[in-house]
Amino acid sequence: MTADDGIAWMGERWPGRRPDPFLGDYAGLVFAQGIAPQDLAVVFGAVPWELPEPVSDEAKAVYDRTHPHTRVPDEPPTTVYGREGDWSFLVGGFDCLLHFHEGFALPTGTGRAALLYHIAAKGMYCMVYFEDGRQVWSGEIHGTFGEDAAGRGGHYFDHVPEMSFLNWALHEARCHPDVRYVDGRPVFENGGWIPDWQRRFLKGLEIAFGISVSQETYDAGGYPLASVYWT
């Protein structure tokens, strides 16, 4: 693996610093096990009949349910999709809110899956986690912790038992505020702000799931592109 392997580098290129040719101003990332990358692209809005790879009937059915009136825009959003190891991934300007639509589902056989999207105006990520195609948890991820979290060390998921398995990986990625002690009481440094928290959070997911998307391959166009259509 090269130094650019992983997904943490995406945290440096999502909105707030400079435009990205694929991620743009509204960025999403989804990675999942047990599903072909082209099926993942179709589930999140790529037009099935325009992809060169064969698409499963179940992925097409999800598309038909969630895109009953496909509108072909002049310049549809562009996404990059592919496979690395056990994971298929999709990243770019797809419809991150599609999981709210009636009829949305991940195809049978999909194992673990995580959807992450960046809301630039609010300076946060939203995350949705699935197991066996079923949504387990969804919530907001911020780069600042309140003082009430100091006692537990600033871990993201101490209050969410079904997601606490991520805490060790996020800690390993240093995705937590620095803590000092005043009269024996823990106090966050820097107001609870985590420096470079987007990159650190993605690094934690990279560690926890073993997901790797090479920046060098991505920038060189080594992953296929798909146009996606929002309804």
C-alpha cells in the first residue's frame, strides 16, 4: 500500500478549502460489503442503462422505486465508483439523502455499509450505518465536543452502544479533543475542538473497516465515473 491509500485524504478535500473536480461543494461517500460497485452506484442514482457493467435486477428495482420520474439534467452530478478489497465505494455528488426516500433499500446480500456526507453550511458530517442491509444508526458528527463529554474522554459513540465498536479506531486516529486536568477535573483543550477532525474521523473509519481508496488512482482517473440523476 502506498502512503496515499486509505480514505482519510478525502477529509482534506471536502468543502471548506477549495473546490474538488468530483467532490464539489456537496460531497458524499458510501462504502459497502457484499455489493458490486456498479449496483451501489445505481442504488444511489446512477442511471442503470448507462453503466457499462451489468447491473443486478434488485439494484434496478431500487432505482425504479426511488426515481419514478427520472429527470436528465444538462450537467448531472459526477461520482467515482469502484472496489478496493472487500469494499465497494461511491464518492462524489450523488443524492446523499436518498436513504430517506420511500422504497430505498440496499440489495439482498449487502453486509456492512456506511454512508457519510458533508454539510458544509453546518460544518458537520451526517452518517448512516447499515448491517445486513438494515439501518442500524444515523446521526451527526461534529468536530467539537461539549464539556459534558470531558469525563468520558471525548469519544463519539459512548452514548450509542450499537456504534461503540468504532471508539477504539477513532481513538487510534486521534479523533478526540486533548484533555488536561484542573484540580482533578478533566477539561478540554481548545474548547473541545479537534484539529483537522474531518481527516481524523475518516482515518478512524479507515482503521475500523479496513477500507482503502487510493488517492493516486482516484486522481489519475483509475476508477470509473457515473453520472447520477436526482429527482
